[in-house]
Amino acid sequence: MTQYAVLIYERTPVEELPPEVMAAHEQLPARIREQGGREVAGLALLPNETATSIRGDLVTDGPFIETKEVLAGIFVIEARDLDHALALARMTPIVNGGVEVRPLLDFQVAEDKP
């Protein structure tokens, strides 16, 4: 199956998400499995204020750009095809934002040789 990144964008800060939304996030891997997919990995991100950006030689505090929606997390799923990935990603609980689905490149990391 093909792997897809599901990027979670949210306007509501994580500390303000309702308990039922947080519970739905915890139940998402099982719901994805029930629909024939698989969650490979999932990561929640700390708030934008904790970001450090690098542009060339310039290092600054904060994200690259200011937006109303912030990248709140990312998870990787395996799905049969893009339509299946979109159906699985639609199950992502969002209070005030959305998700973005991107296919991942299939590549192998070369092992270091002694």
C-alpha cells in the first residue's frame, strides 16, 4: 500500500481542544484499521511559538510565516490509493481547520558503511 502524510491544520490551540476531540484522536488509528488502512506514525507538534526557522544563514524564532491555522500535527497512513487515503483522512477530528493529504516518496535510506 502507498503511504500518505496527513498534515493537521488547526486554529484552536491544542490546550483548548475539547476532551472528546482529543479522545477521537486517540481512537483514530483503530478507526483507520477498521476501514482497511493503517496508521504508521503520528506526531503532535508543540505551538508555533516554539518553532525556530532557518533561511540560509539566518536563524529566527517562530515559524516561516504567520497564519491563522497552524500545523498542529502529522501522521502517516498506508492506503490503497489516494481516494482511500482521503476517506481515511476525513475521519481526522478537527475543531476549526482542516487536513492536507500528500503521497510520500518511496525511497530507501542508504546505510552508512564503516
